[in-house]
Amino acid sequence: MTLDSPIAGPVLGIESSCDESAAAVLDPAGNVLAERLISQSREHAPYGGIVPEIAARAHLAYLPDLVREAMTEAGVGYHDLAAIAATAGPGLIGGLIVGSQVAKGIALAAGCRYLAINHLEAHALTPRLPGLGGAAFPYLLLLVSGGHSQWVAVEGVGRYRLLGQTIDDAAGEAFDKVGKLLGLTWPGGPALERLAAGGDPLRFHFPRPLAGRPGCDLSFSGLKTAVAQAAARFPEGALPRADAADIAASFQRAVVEVLADRARHAIGLFARQHAEGRLLVVSGGVAANRAVRSALAEAASDFGFSLLAPPARLCTDNAVMVGWAGIERLRLGMVNGLDAPARPRWPLEELSR
Ligand code: KG4
Ligand code: ZN
């Protein structure tokens, strides 16, 4: 296969790295023909977090039907597929093995290509989907999810430069932990955003970790501790809703201000290396937060950048982004053998070597 060679048929994408089981079928241009997704939050909510073994078993139970339904809706036969792209890492090893084995099994039976996709690369390439306008390289990506918080200069397929990242918790993890402290349902982010809407963001003075420091690293664990201390001042199990709303609003304000400060630093770093880049993309579950989006949009526009925030269904984990990353790789002839392993740890920068 040569550079930018045409793709012979549709691509099936499979996602199973965390707690979303998903399958999607895309045509060779990247148009979505069908997508199916089951969030496992109901399975994990009683435990207040993801239980890896439950996640792996749920992927095994859900994925075969999701794949079948997506293929039927797309009107695509297995032998029509050009390739099957599955998330091979980073993530929870059980789920990664389930998803990539399903993909390899179908690829073997259908005689098509297998693509081992890096989940972070799939998030990074999402803004290039034709349905989102097909962003041109280079652009600056802020990936803020339950597992990751990082700034990446996206220079090409397989070409990523890490500009900064969290030195402790991920942003979504901080939302989830604070949500738990406030007695909200898991995952905490969406419920916390709703609660914060009715609270006073100026009542509690929480720290803005790393704000103003050089570089664009992030930190959230000190903020989380400060919130825990504020909540501990109320008798156990008796935090009035109005006070909880003030804590939520003050916490969210701190996160938003930190992200806006770090965005200014990250854009400065990015712009020095990429004079032609004018786009900031935010992805990952925390990108669904409206206060986060509007603060980032403001920071971006101060530098003449625009902000692209994909719709929530493409910001959170999904199989469309996996299929699309597969198409980007397939176009460049970057395919994998069936012996490609699942990799629980797989930093984005390793793809650039
Ligand atoms: O990208 P994602 O679906 O899964 C991974 O972690 O890979 O992100 C989930 C994270 C959770 O931590 C969740 O609490 C957070 O995104 N989240 C939000 C919001 N919606 C989801 N955080 C803040 N505000 C939201 N509206
Ligand atoms: Zn993700």
C-alpha cells in the first residue's frame, strides 16, 4: 500500500479500553454509517468507580451484539470491510484484550486488515473527522478525561508532541472524587456541573494549583484535598444541599481558572513552534462541561485561536474515533499484524518514534 492510497471498503471500529463498550462502521471517507454504544456506568456506580473485572466481563457480554447491530444498520457485510480497528491501549487490560480479540477474530475470518489503535491517538484525531470539518494539522489538543489530562501538539498522524500533563490526578478524576465527597452519583462530573449551577463560586477560596507557573503542566490533587477539608467542616453525612452547591461551584471555578491559565501557557508554547496553527481542540469527558468550554474559548480567542469542542458523544469514549484513527492509519499503510499486543500503558509520544 502506498501513501494516501484509497481504502477498499468500510472500517469497523471497536472501543473497550475503559467503561464504554462501543462499535461503529465508517465509510472510507470517514462518514459514520452506524454507531452503537453502551456505557457501563450502571454496573460500576454501586462501587463508586470502575471495577476492572466487571468492565472486562461487561465488554465480553456487550461487544458481539454491538458489532452485529452496527454492521446490520450500516448494511455492510464482514467480507466488505477493508479493516477492523480496535483500541489496543492504553486502558484496562481486560477490556483491551476483549476488544482486540473480537477485532482480530473477525479480521481473521473476514480476511481484512487489523489495526491496533492507541486510544489517545483516537481522541487526538477526532477533530479531523469529515463530519467535524476535517481540521488540518497542526493543532493544539487538550485531552481532559477521567484518566488523562494533557496538552499535545498534533502535528500529523503518528506525530505528537507532549507539551504538558497532570503531575497527579486527571481533571475528570478530580470531578469524580469531589462528586463522591459531596454524595453525588458516579461519575461525578455531570452531576457536579448541575449542582454547581445553583451555587456561589466565590464562597470557598480553593487553590489554583500551578497557575502562573511556567509551562502547562496541571495538578488537581491539592485542590481535591482543599475541597475535602471544606466538606469535613460540616457534620458527617449532614452537608446541606445549598452548602454542597457552593462547594461544587467554588471547585468548578477553580478548575476552570486553572485550565484557562494553563491554556494560555500551552497556546504560547504551541504557537512558538507552529506559527501556522490557529486551532485549540478540547476532548475527553470534561470537555462536556460548559464552564470549561467557555473559559477555553475565551483564552483561545485572546491568542487569535479558535476552539473546537466536538459534540459530547465524540468527546467521551466512543468507537467512531477508533474507526477514524484506523482510516487515517490505513491511508498511510500503517497496519498491524494479528500478533500486535494489547498495551495497558502506551504513551502517545511512543507513536512518534
Ligand atoms: O472521556 P471519558 O468519557 O472517559 C475516560 O475517562 O476516558 O471521561 C469521563 C470523565 C469522568 O471523570 C467524568 O466525571 C468527566 O469525564 N465528565 C465531566 C462532565 N461530564 C463528564 N466532568 C465535568 N463536567 C462534566 N459535564
Ligand atoms: Zn478516552
